[in-house]
Amino acid sequence: MRPPRVLLADDHNLVLERVRSLLRNFQVVGTANNGRELVHEALRLQPDIIISDITMPILTGIEAAHELREAGSTSKFVFLTVHRQPAFLHACFAEGALGYVAKSHLGTDLVPAISEALSGHRFVSPSLPR
């Protein structure tokens, strides 16, 4: 069985490297540094899961998720966030996201969020308000 294919999107390379280091059992197929690149790479690569920052240049992660859903993408979304306001959580889930992970808890929450998303279940970092 092949490992799940993952696309990473964040406008900070240090975050991309941190996330990549946590994904030993996954195949990282690409990265993007803004929302427009995310849409392009997701359509080109057709990953199983997209791990995306919310706040990025050109298009936000939420706007990119919307465009991908409109284009018929079936990739599952897990968002990374520093935002504690429930409005961001609700906006992400409204665009079909299955995961919402606090960047401060990547080490403990990211892999469980991906596992839940791949199973079709939602995950929210326990440290975040709902």
C-alpha cells in the first residue's frame, strides 16, 4: 500500500520544513508558497491531502480551497493556523476542510489530524476554541 500523497502550502519555508519533518510515513509530493501556487500544484499533482496555511499571499488557503472545490478536486484539506477566532475554523470547514491544527501544536496534532481527514473525520486541535 502506497503512503498518502501530501501537498504542503505555507509562505514560510521554515514552517514547510517543520511540517515535512513530521511526515515520515507520508509522501510529500510538492510545496507551494502562496494560494495561487497551491491551486496550480493541487490540480497538477492530485494529492490525497493538502496541508495549508490560512494566511498566504495572492490567495488565502481558504480561497484556494474554494477554487479547488469548484474545480472538482477531491483532495482532503487540513489547515494550519495561528488564528484562535472561531470564525476562521468555521470558514475552513465551510470550504470542506477536515482538519484545523494550531501551528503551536504541530508535533502532537498534525499526524492525528491527517489520519482523521483521510478517514473522512474532522479534527480540531484541542487547544483551539470552537
